Amino acid sequence: MIKKTILELPYDKNLIKFNENGELNYNSLITEKFEKSDLFLRFEKEMDKLLIHPGSRAKAVLSLHSEVKDKFVEWRKRGWERVNPETLIPNREEKYWGANYSKFDDNGQPFIICEAPFYAEDYYELALKTGMRILVSTARPEHDNISYRQGYSVNKHYIGLNSRPIKINDKITISCVAYEKHPVGDNHEILIKHLKVTENNRSYTLCHLIYENWEDAEAYKKLKEENKYEDILGIFKLIKLADKSINELFEYELYRLKNNLIDKLSIDNANSYGIMSNCKYGFGRSAAFLICFKIYAQIKNEISKEKNLPLNKIKDIFDYPDVIENLELNAISYVAYFSEKVMTGAGEVHLPQINGFFEYIKEEAKKKAVLKKSDSIRRNYESVRDKDKSAFLYK
């Protein structure tokens, strides 16, 4: 029997444990790490002075148990929705909004999970300061409830093709120089904006991927019951486009180096490019995107190991159904991992879609395996038939 490979991420099992209902309990993590942070103590004393906006999720550094009354009240009793103060990043004025910076432990790839910014300048300044080259936005301007943002829309950081460049400071400006649309089903699309950053006498590119149709978990469950999979198709396509954008950015940088347009590479490999993921609150879809992105990257790594292939040679993961067939997913480990890095329960409400994303990959791989087997049978039949014809002709 072939041993299955389990895709997962490591987390501190001494600080994050399962309760009697099989749910993750984060309270030990909060008391042992989060509440011993210097920033936590500062928030206790002067939170209003430290927040960029009173609606920012940065305030969830402190407990929200007594403040919020909604369907997640019972979830919060196990420590759900508390921000890790150690990875929270301030803006240039040393004020905080919901943006947490960290790195994946296995390959050191940096990432930021953040809420939709209140000011576009803060968003791009943070991206440039931390080396983020791939920006992903999954907020839904037409559907998200933003009453707590007091008039600040969730797409304030979007740059139009013909809009005025955003000036970060006296030396840096950002403008949109091109965009492309990728359809998802009949009604939705993913937009990729190519942003040019001009800094002194040099320039480089950021890719901003925007997908505004990622459903809430409840809506996804209903769609699944109706055998409608457009949501999962959109998520999968978003992941593939983000991965493709990373590789294209790196290839373009190699091209510029080869043609003496730059003196040296800014990174060692494509995996060193940072990814900045935001939704409305910077907790659900933004974390779920990075979880799915990491799962996809791990699948490619398994293919690379099993087939002895460089990662940039793997154009379509479904070309390797035998590898995918041998994979299983420990989805809750990713939630636990991001809970340590960013915010307790990050991505947890979207576990149905995370599992659905992996199930979709497994099902598509099965279909590809059947097609490959049918194609092999057909080729064998044609080979035998041709041999028989040849034998008859020369009999």
C-alpha cells in the first residue's frame, strides 16, 4: 500500500489545542504569547492614539468578547479573532491598521495579510517597504458591509489605467500602465493590473490581482448543494494567475539583467517575491487565499520531488495525476499556522472552500488520469492495428 503524503503546516500544539468539540482553542496562545507583547501593553494603555481608524481590526489586539454580539460569540470564547501584536506593522506615522507581516517557515517567502486600507498611500508604502510584488484583493465593494469603516470604501487603493499616479513620497510614484481581464464562468472575472513603480531613476513592476466574487462560506455551501462550482473555479484561477504572475515577474527580471538593464537581481528566486493579500477585514478571504496559494505551491513541490523537475517546468499540475492522487490535506493545520502568525482563526470561516479547493484539484486530477489511460489504450490499439496491417501486407 502506497503511503499518503499529507499536506500541512506546522504550528505550536502546546499553545493551540483542540477542545472537546474538535475545534481549535487559541486561549493559551493569546495568554502565553500575544498578551506578553510590548505592543499589547501599549494598546491597553493608549489604543485610541495608536489606531489609524477606530474601525480597524488592529483593535482586536485586545479582547472583543464584550463588544461584539453576532453569530461568532461562541467562537470568541475559544479565543477566535485576536490579532498577533508581534507581527502588526505601523505606518510612517507609527499608527496601526490591520496589517500583519510574516514569512513562511519552509522557504522564507514573505507575506502580508491585511484589511482593506483606509488610505491608499499606507497600502503601497507598506508593500514597497516590505518587498511585496504580488498584491491580491478579494474584498467585495458591492456586497461587503462597511458601516464600521465610516465611509471608507474597500477599494480606495485601486489604481485606474488613466487615473493620476499615487505619490508615496518625494521620490516614489505608482501608476497603472496596463491591465488584463480573465473571465471566470459567464458572469465574473479576475482583473490583473500592472503597476509601474518609479523610484528616483529606476522603475519596477507590481502585479495587482483583483477578484470581487469570492463568496461567503454560507453562500458557497448553498452553491455546492446546487452543484454550482463557479466559486471554487474562481479561487483556483486566482491562485494559478498569482503563481503565473510571480514567475513572469522573475523571468522579466532575469531578462533585464541579461540585457544590462539592471545591475543585479532583487531576489534569489521567484519564491522570494512577497505576496500581500487583503479582503475587507483582513481575516477571512485574505487568509484563505494564502492558505490555498500555499497548498498549490506544496503540490508543485511534491511534483518537483517525485518527477525530478524544476518548479518552472511544471506548467500544469494536472499533468501529474499520479502524484496528486497520493496527497491528503490537513486543512485545519493551515488555520492554526496563520493563527500564530496573524490572527487567531484566520481563514477558519472559509474552511469549506479551502477543502473544496483541494477536492476540486483531486477530482480534476482523476479526470486527467482517466483521459491519459484512455489515450494510452488508444495508442496501444493503433500500434497493434498498424502492426497487424503490416503483417498482412507482407505475408
